Amino acid sequence: MNASVAPQRASRTQAERTAESDARMLDAAVRLIVERGADGATLKDVGKLAGYSRGLASYRFGSKASLFSFIVRAVGEDWLRQLGEAVANKVGLDAIYAATDAHYRFVLEAADRIRAFYILWFNSIGPDPDLKRVIANIHERRQRDVEAWIQTGIEAGTVRDDADVRGTAEQFCAAIIGIVYQWLVTPDAHEHIHQLHHGLKQQMTSALGTSGSAPAVSEET
């Protein structure tokens, strides 16, 4: 009787192995930062918790600063992807509402990742220039997006034409960071965080809406 031989799966590529190890070390680092803070998350423990040798994280990243920059980039890119999907082709206040709702969902659904992200964000006021640069780039991208939503809303006639584009975008981004800080301090105050997101949409309506053109502020957040 001839035995049939099932084809073996081709060996994974180096890129696939690297992507898997990066994902596992990201999860491990996030867990350690949430449990111990940034100072308590060592490269040795990241590699061990991820299921690898103690030295792999050191070999992969070289320093804690590089690991932290990796985490901020990875979580930031994930957030920007979800934000892009939520906003899609919306402009003006519709885009701002969608972004605010998406941020609230991201806080709830990716709690540990966003907690670690903002722990590192607030730590970026320290001496590490690389982390400062990464955070500054993410902040600038966020603000440019908000400015673009407001500007296209003006052009579409859904945002009043005398709106302070840059100033309102700065206000929106600062409010989001403030809401996150409040969430870090009181992580179980879900209703309060809900109301802060909802209030931000109302503030943006007051700042940008034209008479009769502003969409209703939904209760999603």
C-alpha cells in the first residue's frame, strides 16, 4: 500500500520569523511597561517573557531607547491605520466626530497597548532624543490630519470659513492627550472618559460648525 505524503509547509522566511518575534516582544514589552512602568521593563525580561533567550531583545534592539521607539512606532501606526479606516472619506466635523469615536474605541479595545504608548509618550519629555523625535513625528502627523479635515470642511461648506484651522487642530490634539492622561489616572472611570470624548465633539461643533450645517453629535461617545 502506497502511503501518501502530505506536502510539508515551506520553511518560514527570515522576514516572517522576525515579524513574529517582533510581535511577541511587543506584547511582552507592553505587558511589562503596564505592570512595572518604563523603568522596570528590561530588555532581558522582555526577551524572556516573549519566550526567547534573555539576550534576543538586546540583540534585536540594542537599547531600551530603541525598544521604546519601536513600541511607539508600532502602536502609533496601528492607531493611524484604524483612524484612517474610521475617517475614510469624511471631512470637516464628520471626520472629527469619527476620529473621536475611533479614539474612544481604541482606548477601550487596546487598553494595554495604548496605556504603554502614552506612558512612553509622557516619558518622552526626558533626555532620550530618539523617542522625542518619534513622538514629535506622530504628533505632527495627527495635527496635519486634523488641519486637513477642517480645511476640506471649509471648502465643502460644512465648516465656517473663518475657522482657525491650526489653532482648532492644536486644541483638538491637546484635548485628546488630556483625555488620555485622565484615563491613565482613573482607568476604571469609563463613563467619565465617555463624557470627555462626547464633550470634545461638542466643543469642536461650537468652534467649527456653521449655522444649520453641523451634524448632530451622536452618543457613541
